[in-house]
Amino acid sequence: MLNTEQWTTIKRLVAWLDQHNGRSDAEVSLRILKLTEEAGEVAQAWIGVQGQNPRKGITHAHPDVQDELCDVIVTAAVALASIVGNPDYVLGQKLAKIEARSQAVA
């Protein structure tokens, strides 16, 4: 879960985007769609770690995957903070639900 300082940074990023692009439904849609792009970059990096493409061989390392995963987290946090005023609370509630489900299975 993100800490208070990290959420402050996320909110600054949202404000920066709002200043440059506004926060119309179209803009928020693009922020949400950006997740797909970032997830694709994670997949590309992982495929590169595995050397799955015989023509290219190994093109990435674990730090590349870690970096791309962080981009996904930040992008998701920005999108969430763009649609809700208390993203830290919303994420905390969701995380608690997920944890409760995992405990029920055990």
C-alpha cells in the first residue's frame, strides 16, 4: 500500500496532469487506458527476460520488469486519484477485502 508521502506525490502528479490536460471524462479515460499500455510494457519486459522471441533473444533483465511494474502501480494510482477524492481510503478498503478473501480460502 502507498504511504502518505507517496499519495502526496500521486496527487501532485494528478494536479500536474489536470493543469496541462484538464480532467474531462475523455482525459480520465486516457489515464485509465494508459494502464493497458503500461501492462503491455511489463509483458514485453518479461518476455524479454525469458528470451521468448528467438530472433531477439534475451532483451531485458529483472530490473526492467520491476521498473515497468512500478509504472503500472503509479499509473493505476494516478487514475484512481483522478476519479476519487480519497484514493488511499478506497485502496485500503479494497486491499482489506482481498486479504479477507485470501484468509477465507486458507
